[in-house]
Amino acid sequence: MKVRSILASALLVLLVAAGAAGLQKKKDEDAGTRSVQGVVRDLNDNGAEGAVVQLKNTKTLQVRSFITQQDGNYQFQGLSTSVDYELKTDHDGLTSAVKRLSAFDSRTKAVINLKLEKKK
């Protein structure tokens, strides 16, 4: 009986410790990430639904895409705070200038709006 009680107590301590370690790890992961969001505007300054926003990691050259919602909104989450990113968008033969989210930008929730223009 006493052995079972000791084993049950030890198991409880291990479960609590594992849970606390998991929470700390999640907290540390969140501390090293950020997000970027914004609105893509067309030539008439309206939100551009269906525009493809590309986010390029300048370190790995990996590109992620987001198709804008009805109001032209886009968002990317889980971005590293130690990497520069480039953003641009294309839609119906129009494109935007490339905008940069720098590693030196300390915002955890950056807002970068993009404006569609005629291709040059």
C-alpha cells in the first residue's frame, strides 16, 4: 500500500513538472515569434479581394502566400524575430512595391499595408 502511494505521488510530481516545462517552452517560443498583417489596396484605394500576398524569408528564401479576404486583409503568423522578410502582392496584372519587415523592427504585431500599381 505504501509503495503504491509513493509511486502515485511520484507520478503526480512528474506530470506537474512536465506540464510546467511545456508551458515554459510555449512561452519561450512565443517570445521569439511575431506576426505581420495589413490590407492590400487597389488603384481606387479599395480593399483588393483575392490578391496574392507573398512573404519571403530573406535568410532561407522560403516563400509563403496568403490570398486576401473580401476586405483585402492578409496576415502571417509565427515569424522569426531574427529574420528579415520581404512582402509584395500581385492581382489582376497589378503589383505592389516590395516592403521589408526588418529583424531590427521590435514590433510583435507589425502592420504593413500594400498598394497595387500598374506594372512598369
